[in-house]
Amino acid sequence: MSVSISNLESQPFLKGMSTRHLELLVEDSLPAEFHAGDHILHEGGAANRFYLILEGRVEVESSAQDSEPVSIQTLGPGDMLGCSWLFPPYSWRFDARATTHTKALCFYGTRLRKLCEENHDLGYELMKRVSEVVVKRLQSVRLKLVDHNKNLQPLE
């Protein structure tokens, strides 16, 4: 499968973006596929891409030393994965793994950062959209923390 403008236009993350901006994005995109259990992002790794999920499910997790990963959010079709490509120091803040067979569109974040510097209108559009995802992800973490604290037993 090759990536086309129509593939991008149908993605909620890119809805309403100008054709010219979509033309620029399609140049730095390609299809990606993951099997259940595949790790897509590793916390601390170089954040040099992002994904728009077409099919399947991806679990965004946070790992603490000597404990099981904590689920932050489950992503599915229409969701964006990987916000850290746009923000220094360009390293992943979470882990992500496919929980089912997953198809996605992959975008080269390093090249897009350069393109955003050259084309501030595109940069602004992407910044607005990525920021919305970041806010939703923070809200998800906040709700997990509130839920976790409710389940803590008081010390006696």
C-alpha cells in the first residue's frame, strides 16, 4: 500500500488540513504494520517518527523500575501515536506496544520538524493537533492517578 492524499484526508488527526499541507505530509509517510506484542516505542528512545493508527490496538504504557508497566491509554483506529518527535529533547516519554495486529501510517518526525521550520503554517497546524493529543494523554494519566489513589488502603 502506498500512502495517498486521500489516505491522509480520512484521518481524524488531519481532518480539515489544507491540501498543500497534506501534500507535504504524504512525502514523509509510509505504511507500517505491527504484530500483537510488538514494541513500537521505547521510553527514552529517540523520538523520530509518529503514527496514525488505521487498524488494531496499541497500549501506551509507563514503566517504573522493578514493576509491571502501567497502562496509560489504549489507542485504536483514528488515533495518533508518538507526540515526542515535536518536542525537545526528542525522546519517547512512554512505551507503546501493539496488542493486536496493527496497521498504521508512519511519518518521519525528523524531516517534518525541518519542514515545520521552513513552513510555519504547517508547523502551527501540526503543533495545534499534537498539543490536543498531549492534553488528552495528560488527562488520561491524571484519571489513572486518581483511580489509583482511590484504591490505596490507608496505613494503620
